[in-house]
Amino acid sequence: MTAAPLSAPRTNPADDSDAPDLAPGGRTPYVEYTDSDVLTELIHPVTAEPLEVTFIVATQIMELHFNLLLHEWQLALARLAEDDLDEALAALRRSVVTQDCLIRSWDLLSVMSAVQYNRFRESLGKASGFQSFSYRQMEFLIGAKNQRMLSPHAGMPAVHARLQAAYDGPSIYDAALAFLARRGLPVPAEVLARDVREPWTEPHAGVVEAWRLVYERSDNRSEGRSDSRSNGRCEDSDAARLATLADVLTAIAERHSSWRFTHYLSVRRILGAKPGTGGSAGLAWLKRTVDVPVFVDLWEVRNVL
């Protein structure tokens, strides 16, 4: 004789003894914490084209990602200045994940055709992505500086001051090189004293050599060898962590280039070679930005390892 299967206890729909607080009063704590009611009121399409809502939401999602990257990169920059490499690396690693999400946000626009975009393009007026102050600050933080890009924000004093501070200050890469120098790596003095407002578009032989030593010492440590050229200030225990810094900076540079290229391809597919809404040459202008890498010495060092 087989035992009858146990039946699940019946739930009384009226029994809410284990339910969350269903009457908090006013805005719920969730809404208070996330401001989700504010977010949902920020979508204002002006045409009947359904893809306009997708375009607005995708753009707003990108803006949120920009600001998360700003948070992580400003934290990493501060921690490098304080010689706290572990916390700097943690922030930089998190930012790489955010960059991956940012790149994937272009997928939202992959369903949009050129015809659908043209149905609401005029509603953008002169609005253009290059006017994003969060993106501009983000580029300044990784050293892609262009003083002319401050001009669109002159009418927003608080924003302009924030961008000016980022333009005038060191980039993540500048902070990383100063950190290497404090660890005894031979970063040239003229590099450490350079005007950080200038863009860094060409590799510097002395900086490439410093990164080469970082990788060499890390490799020596992993193989159990000693580096006879070490001056004692770059301890063996630092070797792997400094190589990790080089690798995560390279990952950031790679993803930023991927973001630019994906932007270029998306515009090429949706807009073609027509002029951009903000008055730029559109596709041609974006193509020029794709061809300008960041952290150029970290790409060059691959040639000498």
C-alpha cells in the first residue's frame, strides 16, 4: 500500500501576516530611495512614432551609465592620489562592467530603422549627443580633452564649472603615471610635469618603457625570478598589482573605443552621412573620434613586450 502524497498546505488569500507593509503612507520607501516617480515622468515624446520613446529611454539609460562611470573614475582617481591601489583597482574593475552595459545599451536602438528615425528626427531640433555634459566630463577624466567642448555648456554655470575642473585636473591616466613614479618606475619628469589639459594622442617612449618594466617585473615574479634592475622602491609584492592596473586601464580604453565605434555604426545605419542634428558633420565627425585612442602608451607597450 503506497502512502498518499502530501498535499501542499492551502494558503488563505486573506492572511497577509507575512506580507510587507502595504500602507506606508505617501511615497513608498522604494520610491523615496530611487526617485522612480521622477524617472517615469522624464519621458516626453512629441510625435506619434513609437520608436521615439525607445530613443528617449535609451538616451536616458546612457546618461545614467555615464554618471555611474563618473562616480567610479573620480573615486579611482582620488584613491590613486592617496596611494590606495586596492580601492582604485576595485573602482576601475567595476567601471569596466559598467562600460560593458553602456555598450549594450545601443542594442535598444538596433530595432530602429532609418525611416522610423526620420519620423521624429525634426523633434530633436539642434539636440545632439555631443552636448551631453556627463559624457564630456567622462572623456575629460580619461584624458580625451578638447577645450572647445566646454563652449556648449557656457550657459549652464554649475555644469560649466564642473567641466572646467575636470578639464583642468589630471586624468585617470595622469594619476596612474604619478602612482608608478612614486613606486620607483622611471616615468620621465617632463611627463609628470606636463600640462594635464593637453590631450595625450602620441605614445611617449619613456612611459612605454615604464609600462614595459611593470609587465616584466610581474612576469619575473610569476616565474620566481628576481629583477636585477629593480631599484628597491617597486617591491616584488607590487608587481602583479601594477600589471593589473595596466590591464584594467587597457580594458577601459578598449571599451571606450568600442563605445565610440558602436556609436559610429549606429549613426551610420540610422542616419547615414547626413549632417548631425547639432550642426556637426555627423558621420564624418564621429569617424574622427573613433580613430583617436586613449592611454596610447598601453597599446604601444604591446609592441615591445
